[in-house]
Amino acid sequence: MGANVVEMDDRGMITLPARLRRELGARRFLVLRSGREVRLIPLRDPLDLKGSVKIPWSAEELEEAGEESAAQRAEW
């Protein structure tokens, strides 16, 4: 596990280091707050799987289910 120091700009934006972005492979994150701590949980794009398997759900349904699942796993 690594640690990085990042800064927030005037608009409240935080830039993750390029290496971390590549390693995580996600553009969307679930943001969890516990007291004064913030935790980011990477959310994969369900469209990355498009065409690789046949599933009976829409991309939107999968995305919603993934966000709910990540929130449940991340409760601490």
C-alpha cells in the first residue's frame, strides 16, 4: 500500500497521481466519509465488459448494482 500527498484546488478538485490512476484503471469512484477521513472506492465501467459475456441486465442496472455493492462492502 502506498501513500501520496495531493492538494485540492480552488474548485475542490483533487488530481490523483498518474501511476495510481493507471493502476486503479477506474474513472469513477464511490466517495465515503467517516468523520474526518475520506475513502475512494474505484468503480469499474460495466461497458468494459460489453460483448464479452451475455447478461440479462442493462448497463445502467449493472452500474447501479455495482455502486450499491461497493457502498455495502465499504461500510466501516
